[in-house]
Amino acid sequence: MPDEAAASPLPEGRFDGREAFDALLRNAFAAAAREGWKEMVFSDLDFADWPLGERATIEALQAWAASGRRLMLFAQRYDVLERGHARFVAWRRMWDHIIECRAAGKASGTEVPSAIWTPSWFVHRIDPERSRGVSGTEARARRELREAIEECWRNGRPAFPASTLGL
């Protein structure tokens, strides 16, 4: 008998609070591995309160990572991620060939969305301070979120290198 929890669809609708947001992210990481999503976009001011340093997150991302996959990271800044999520930083180094990172330009003026986007599902934290937002599969909402992220991406610059080369 298949594991019903593993096969359950990702949640849709409004969420409120840090615990609900964290649960959505954890579910998304597990679903990415289970369903073999080809592309994911993570976008946030600095990823400070995302559960990216957790062992279970890295295990799910490791199971997801494969040839033909793509992860795009967009942030205002990466210093908090580098200091606070050592496991993720190490995983990012190993999978550099499927990960592209950009940062918002200093004069961008555009607010960085706090979101996960995939071709079939999204999480958008509309109020990051209170961890309130919406998740779902609705095509229009996914398209609008992707367009907002792409606008930031175009105005951004390469950032968060996997390694620092020095002479």
C-alpha cells in the first residue's frame, strides 16, 4: 500500500505564521525530490528564516539534485545564508553546476519576493515579517510570481559563488 502522506498534494491557500511557512518549505523540498521537479526558484531577502540548514532539507535537496535539474536563488544579500546555513552552503558547492545565484542590485528599488516557484506549484510569503502568504497551483498566480522574480533577476548581478578564487 503506498504511503498516502508521501503522495498527498502540496497545500493550497493561505498560510499564517512561521510554523506554517516552514512546513510548506519542508513539504516543497520533499516533493521536489519525490516528484523530480526539473526547476525551482528560491527568492528571499536573505533566507535567514528558511530551514535551509536542516539535515532533512539537505537530504531532500540531495535526493532532488540530478542532471537536467536547475535551482535559481535570488536574494538581496547572501551573508546571512553563508553564516547561518552551513549545510546548505556545502551542498551548494557540490551542486554548483545546477545552481545559479543572483543578488538584487544596490539601486534596484524592487522588493525581492519571498517565494518558492516551480512550474506546477508556488509559495509566496506576501508578508515576510509575519510569515503570511499563499501557496497553490493556480496558473495565473504562478505566472505573476515568476514575472516578479524575473524582473528582479534581470536587474540583479551574479552573487553567492560556490568558491572564491584568489591569486
